[in-house]
Amino acid sequence: MLLLGCIKEVSDYELVISLPNGLSGFVPITQISDAYSKLLSKQVAQGELPEGLNSLSDMYSPGTLVRCIVASIEKSDDGRRSIKLSIDPRKVNKGLNTSALATGMLLSGSVSSVEDHGYLIDIGIIGTHAFLPHEKAKNYIKAVKRGPDLKIGQNLNCVIVEVKNEGRVVRLSIDRSEVAASLATEKQNWALSNLLPGLVVKARVQKVTPFGMTLVFLSYFTGIVDFMHMDPEKSMNYSPDQVVKACILSVHPSSKAVRLTLRPAFLHPGGSPNQLSSDRMGAVVEESTVKAFYKQFGALFELDDGTLAFARLKHLSKTRKSFKPGAFKAGCKHKCRIIDYSLMDEMCVVSLKYQIIEARFLLYQDINTGDVVQGKVVSLKPIGMQVKVADGIKGLVPSIHLADVILKHPEKKYNIGDEVKCRVLECNPEGKKLILTLKKSLIQSKLPVLTNYEDAKPGLITHGFVVCAREFGCIVKFYNDVKGLVPKNELSSEPISCPDKVFYEGQVVKVMVLKCEPQQERLLLSFRLSGKSGPVDKRERMSKEKQEVKYQIGEIVDVKVLKKKDNGLEVSILEDEDSVVAWIPTLHLSDFVATSKLLWHCLQEGEVLPRVMCLSDKREHIILSRKSAVISAVQEEQVVRSFSEIQAGMLLTGYVRNVMPFGVFVEFPFGVTGLAPKVSMSDKFVTDTKDHFVVGQTVIAKVMSIDEEKQRVLLNLKVSECSSGDSAAESFALLNQYFKELREIRDLLRRGEPSMSQSLCELVPGQELQLVVQNVKEDGSALFSGSSVPGLTVIATRYHLGDQNIVPGKKMKALVLHVDALTSEVYVSLREELLKQRP
């Protein structure tokens, strides 16, 4: 179907087109012209911008009339239809051929190349070369103010001024006065098969009806003018046989039905329809008067400023059942809201629905950066999550903003249709771009929202998020793409050698503005929120310690080790002006019990531990945890905050609090506990519970049942029952975390006793060593020594001695099986089959 449309919006990849009768469509960037598509393909192939390729916004402006053809009608998941259009002359003008071309014809063309004396124009007709001389273009170029030349892909309204060689060569003009004066006549040999929208014709009124009129034009063609396209000033004064000027709006390909408009703005080709004042969009009109009611279409209203508006049938009431036709007699008054403006109908589109009139957001323009909004999850994609804020308003939550930490499996937390609370990071109404965040730290922040550099006054404290951590410091981003630098010396009161190991992308941080240069968009920040404090009175310090600590469970902090005690570490929270003291139990240093003990052994007073989570603040000290799995569970909200939230079938991450002969007690973040009975502890038969679990061990438990009266929870710890589905991915993630912590331990060991620590760090399983037998023990095992293992105890069990003849002083080859850094013991094997398998 061919239609006359008006460009409503121009974005990077498409044109939004206003169509007759309140419809809208879009032209993808690939449907502009053949020459423009070739330039795009060249850009993709070469990876760089080719000469002559301009953006759509450089060539097109809202308010410009264009001829379109419907390429397809697509239906979205929510049932809405979208009309895909093309303005490519090869498709729009496909009904024309060389023999049909005549002087005075008005048609669409697209610039295909820029020549010395003018432009080659693609008019979509095979075998015809169309040329536009400079002199016939300069008037248009000057008027549109888009540079000294036309651009490849620019769509033009062209008049044929000369036809040569039976239509194989034509000369064109886009002179504004020539285009505006053009009129389609019988001499131009127009037929229903090639009739184009946008042609202005002289017509005769054949019949007038309440819904419009029928016209006869070009001698024998018949067309329809509907009630929305009558001339508003003459709508009641048309009569049969009256001669009028009309513009063709659409031509249906199969029925050949032609629709026309009598509105004055369309009766001079090259003109533009009237536009609505931007401040009227979204306005609520207290009293609008019904002008006419059309039972199959809707109602026509006159607004308070005298302009006309149309409401579709579905917008006249909440539901079809509640609709009362009697309320829409001429003269009746109603409250409505302007929800759109149809450029092609030069008419406001209004709604009488209460929920639309009272809606907080109707357009992107209604949303301000920093607003907290409710939305519904529409889709999950690798780049992030799409959220519907209101009808016609969708936003993107980038993947790093789905939670306070990066979610590896966002689909486990969010489902399509979920209601979510977001905060607006950026809103660009022109580009319909809405960027949101789901980070609770930002949503709940009471600190000022930094949306521009002018507001960044020295001393301002606000929240932002890390986008980059490098050796020079951190780059922190705020709202509306405002960003600043935290230099390395401002990261902490304690020196940080590797910022990328302490801070991570997406981390929410509290910062203070040190200096800002708005014109250069330079912003200097600090994580050191308080200055150096002087001596504090002992009595004052005591009172501070008694104050209630305001750290919430799940809050991430950096700490410094103050003192090592038998069962844990006493630490101070960095950047806390009160120097709050906290406690990390040894078993909460890692998800892995053996690693926890190793870390405790390796850590020294004064060491800084990044990213530790507040687990509890109900006891003498704040209790902190460094268990990665527990931290992820809290930040991804895979937790229960109270007994009332627990449901059977839930998978929860926790840690063993106690091992009893009858079962295992598991504690979860926020203090909820449960019991895994002996029969539900393992897939294997359990004789002694202590053989299967130890206190402090991180576990994933499945809720079996809940006794609300006794406040008891029964759990299942069987591996076969506690997998969330992708067990391979979960296993690899745990292994990855384990090896990451081992590397951390190696780094810590290198700072210990030089010879022994160096040996422990360099030894890895599978490594071959040259050793000397020192002693053979009564149990059949042997002890070794060697230059590569100074100060370490090297052991081979009786089995791993194999068939070797072991005598003290003998030199032998051995393979490292395991290195126990805690006891400084190395277990090796002398078995031939293992030594031979070594690559």
C-alpha cells in the first residue's frame, strides 16, 4: 500500500512516520535507498565510515512529507502491530516505467551520487537516468539549511522538467516554487497502477455523507475523503459537483481504493503540516466539547483553545461494557488528556480513560533524571533488561545495573512480567532513550543526585558507581553521563597498590567532590569523606563505641586487620569517621574451610581486605563475612529476611552452625536457621554426621517443610536435590573461586619467610622434583629433602613409594601430589605410572 506520511521523529537507525488516521510507522535505515544501503554495507565490511555516508539526522527533519510503501506489518509480543515502511524510490515508484514518464510529473527520487554539474537521482525506474542540475537544486538547498550540497540517500520531491530518448533520460527540478505549483493532470497519463500519494489534483464532489465525501478526479478516478480530512473551515459547505483541490493520501494496491485530503497544508506539494506546541503534549483538558460521534470510529472534540481532537473508540471509556454512547452527543463536555498529535491529520489524539488522565508518565518528556519509577520486566537480553515504565515508554537496565553486584544468571532473579522499582540514570526524550538502574544503593540513596557538572560543588557528597578501576585510580559515573576521577591517593586513607583488585565495575560508592571545571567537564573526586581527626578523648571514644552501629546486613565495606585472635580477625572499617571495630570469624574468611584457616595464617596486622559483607550487628561487634557465595546470595536477593518469607522448595545459601549426631543446623544471612536431619544430609548413607560436614562450611540447602507454629524449618543438603539446574556452571564457578583464593594466598605467602614461602609458592601439583631419601618410617612412608624444598616436610605414603627400593641417601624423582601451606607439608608420589604420564 502506498501512503503519504510525515516524518515525526529521526533517530540513528530509523525514521518514525506519522500516517493518516492517527497511525504511525517506521522506516528502518536499510529502507532509505539503494545507494545509501550500499554505503552502509561498505561501512560494515570495512569497519570505518566511508566517504559520503551521512546520518539520518543530517538528511531528514521532522515535519517533512515523504511517500512510503508498506513493507510489512509486524505483531509484537504484547499484541501491538508495527508498520514497517520503505521510502526507497525503487519500491515506491515500482508502478512507473520509462514510457509512462511525462513532463510535469511529480515523483520521489533519492540522491545516488554527487557530480560536477549536479546530482544523479535514483527514481527507481530501470533504464532511466535522472539528472538534477545545480541550478534547479540551489533554491531548495538554501531553504533547508543542511550544507552546500545534497547528500547520498536524501529523499526528494522531484518535478520532471524534460524527458528525452523515450524516457531513458529525464531532467528534474526540486525548486520549491516549481514543486509547489505542480498539479497532476490527464495529460500526464496517470493510471491506477502508478498513481502516487502526494499528487495534488483538481476534483469534483460526487457525493457528501456524514462520514465524508466521494470525489472524481483525473476524469474517471474515484476517491474518498473521510471526516478527518475535510477542510475544517468548509466542512459543512460542500455540495455535489463542486470543484475542489485535493491531495492523494493513499492508494491500495489490490482494491485500488484512493483516499484524499482537502486540508490546506497538503494542497501545495513540498509544504509541511501544522505542528502542535510542545507544551500541549500530555496536557489535561478539563472541558472538551463533543463535535461529532462516529459509532464505529470514535468521537471528534473541540478543545479549550478551539483546536480539534479525535479519540478512538477504545479511549472513550475504561472498557467496552462501561461505554455509554449517550454521553457523546454533540455539545457534551468531557475531561481528556492529549496523548499524541497526528501530523497527517493535523489533529490532537486524546484519551478519556481515567488511568491515562491520572498517569504520572505519559511521554519520555515527563520523566526526569533521578526519578524513582515502577516498571514491568519486558525482556532479558545480554546487554541488559528492558522495562516498561508506561504505555509507549520503555527503558533499559544495563547488565551492570541489574543489582549491586554483577549477576551471572539474571534470569534466576527476574522473570518476564515482574514488577520492579528503578531509578532513572539518563533520559533523552528526543532519542526515546531511557537508562535505568536497579541498584538498591542508588535507589534508596538520600544523597543529592548529581545530573550536571555545574552542580558538582566542592564538598558535595553523593553516590555514584565505578565504571573503571586502573593503576591511576577509579572513574566514577553519576547521572546523565556525568563522570569524574578518583586519583590513586584519594582511594583510601591506607595505600592501595592495585585499585582493580579492590574496586570493581558497577560498584556503588560514596564520593566527595574535590574540584570541578564544568566547561571542560573535568571532575576530581575522593573516597576519603572525612579529614584527619585530632586526638580523641577516651571518654568520647567509649561513648562512640556504645552507639548503635548503622551498617545494614549485606552492606559491602573495606576493612583493615587490627589484631589476629584464635578464632578470627579484629578489623576496623575503612573510611568510617568513628573508626568502627568489627569481627571476621576465621570460618567466614572463605567458602572453603581449609582456605579460611590458611588465610587466617597468612594475613598480618595492617593488611587491607576489600569487599567484606556485614552479616550481623546484633552482638558486641559487627560480624563480617568474606564468603563469596553468601555475599552473592545476599546481593542477588536469593535470601529470606524473615521466617515469614520462607517457602518450601527454596534453594538458600548458608553455612553450618552446628553438627549434631541427629543432623546439621544451618544458618542463613539475616539470622534464619534450619535443621537438615541425618537422613537428608547426603546422597550416601550417613553413619557419623561429623564425617560429612564441619562447622563454618558453606552449603546450599533446599527447604523441605516449614512448621510456622514452632518456627522450625527442615532442610535437605543432598547434592542431587540442591542443584539449581546448571550444575556444571555452578561447579566451575566454585572451582574458579577456589583457585582465585589460592592465588591470593600465594601472594600473601611471598611476603613471609623468604626461603620457605618461596618454595611453597613455586610448588604445584604435577611438578617433578629431584629429592633425597632422608628416612623410612615404621608405617612404610618415607621422608625426603631437596634443594627445591628447603625447610619443608616432604612425605610419600607407602602406596606412593610403589616398587622403588628406598634407602636413606638415595636420589630419586618424585611427583608433587599436594601442597599443604598451613603445615608446610608436601605429599609426593614415586609411582612409575604417574611419572610416565607427566607431559
